[in-house]
Amino acid sequence: MSDVNWEDSFCGEGNSCYRIGTDEAGNSYIAVAGSEDQFLTDSREALQQLIRDIKAGKADHLL
């Protein structure tokens, strides 16, 4: 596995902190801050689409 370049933590209200990372092979990673050894991974394109969809409100029903 390639080394993951983690971004700074993104924290919402309370203790819900997440980190997003990428590697040189074009993969993206999402993990709970402090548990980066347990992550979800997909392509950078999939992560970009996820972020676009969240910004468009397609996940608002989960709030």
C-alpha cells in the first residue's frame, strides 16, 4: 500500500472529526481522526463526486 498523505482533521460539532487523504496511486481515503489505520478508500474521482453531492444537499436527509 502507498503512503497516505492525510489532510488536517475536519471537525463538525462535538467530537466528530474526520480526515481525508490521498496517495500517489490516485486513491482517496476517509478515516475518523485518530483511527487512520481503519479507513474507507476509493478513487479520487469518487471522492470528488461524494463532496459535490454533499454540497448539493443529496445527503441532507442523513442529518
